[in-house]
Amino acid sequence: MEGLRGMFKGKGKGKGKGASSSMATRAREITTQVPIEVKTSTWKWRGYSIRYQYCGSSGPALVLVHGFGANSDHWRKNLPVLAQSHRVFSIDLIGYGYSEKPNPCELGVDSFYTFETWGCQLNDFCKDVVGDKAFFICNSIGGLVGLQAAILEPQLCRGILLLNISLRMLHITKQPWFGRPLIKAFQNLLRNTELGKYFFKSVATPESVKNILCQCYYDTSQVTDELVQAILLPGLEPGAVDVFLEFICYSAGPLPEELLPQVKCPVLVAWGDKDPWEPIELGRAYGKFDTVEDFVVLPNVGHCPQDEAPHLVNPLVESFVARHANIEN
């Protein structure tokens, strides 16, 4: 049921201030650079067509991983800027964006849209398309995808930047014991009756998408018609409703606090301090893990910093990558 909440509704380690200063300086620099063309392509993964975008011809490889209900277009303000000094890729996870959306009920498995599935997809993408190890830049549930991928094949990940990683507050283990049967019953109702499809139709409209985005963006002026269409249109494709219902009923799987201790590469956590879905007060705990080098507060920013405040995120990505680009995992 991850992601359902939003539809109804720094503590650092000595480097935070310096990071903020360098971010501001870099933000002024990038405004003078000429944007690089972003190209779109497809890749066959396990027989399924996967859409991705890419730009840049030199420098360390970056793979940008979107959150729930989003796609690679959510990185449109980051791709051409980061490509000035990196090879940058953004991927539509299977089931999202313009990647194929196989019906989980027809695959003969209990759960298909899981962090392990997406983690394997991300690693295979690095091997087949990127052709190199990469830094993972991840937002929301994309953060769990990046962490899972780094655990499965640590040699492929050079570092992870987590932007407002999903806390998975609706995970079954975070619910009181007496509420768990009710959650299971509600999930079965959504997945096995027409109620789920009716619910999906109610949120898959321009008005609903805009309202949801205005909840999680602190600066609502950034919720443009372009953004609404970028999120909405892939959700109207065949199969999108099945993916949506499967994932909002996915209350098992790993938690970020379980994955972080297993990661061997450097991790930087950044958090928009006005996120109503993943409160920064809870997010600060992730800055205390040994693997995490710093916890950076992004002031007056909501749940999707890469799109709402690219002037803060792009320099942060560049400084993180520059610190670790010459370090072999």
C-alpha cells in the first residue's frame, strides 16, 4: 500500500553547511551552460520493452531512478545539466512510464513488482546499456530500488544519493498487530474487486494528479501542466491499473533501515524539509548509519526535490560524485 497515503492527504556529520555553500555556487554556474540534447531509446529486458533516456558523452555514469507513479521524465530538469560532465541515464522501471506493464496475475507469481525485481532490472541496465558501474541517484521508492541493486551486485554501484527515500510507513511490520487483518482485507478488496479499478480511475485524472502533486510539492508553482501530463499519460496506458493496484498492496519486502547496513558503497541522504509524506523528523535517523556520509537538509522543498528544486539537487549530485568518482568499490 506504499504511496496510498499521499493520495489522501539535518542532522549532518560535519559536511552539511559546506555542501549547501557549494550547491549555491554551482547553481549559479549551471545557469550559463548550454543544455545538452536528451535522447530516448528502448531496451529489451527479459523480453519486455523498457524506455530510458540518456545524454552526455563523458565522465562518470549516473543512473536516475524515479519514485512511485513517476517515470524518467521526472528527471527532465536534471538530465541535461548533469550531462555537462557525466554520462546520465534515467530509466522507466518496469510497470511505470512507457516501459511495458505485464499483468502480475498472468505471470504465475505472488508478487512481481518488488524491489528485488527492480533492483535486478537496474543492475542489468548498468551491464547491458550503461556498460559500466554507476552512481545511483534515487527519489522516494527509487531509493529502495537503488539500495537493493547495490546489495545484489555491489560491484556495479559506485555510490547512492537518496532523495527523500520512502520510509514505507504502511509496511505491514509498522502496523499494530490488531490492524494487520484489516489491511490485508482492504488489499484483497482493491485487487480482487471492481473497487480497485474505480479507485484508480478516480486518481488517474488531470485534476487528481495535480492535487496529489500539490500535496507533495512545497512550491506548488512547480506543478505545471507539463508535469501533470508527464505523470498522468503513462498511467493511462494498458496495464497501468494492474501495476498500480499491485504496488499499493505491496506491504511486505525490505525497509530502508534493513537495506542501508548491507550497502558497501558511499551513501548520501538528502531531504526536502517540507515533505508531508516522509517527514524529515523521521528521515534524520537515516543519517546515523555508518554507510551514510551526510544528511543534507533541502530547505523549503517537498517530496520530489529533483524536480521542485533542481538548483539544489544538481550541484549536490555533482559534488557527491566528484568526491567518489576515483574511488574503486
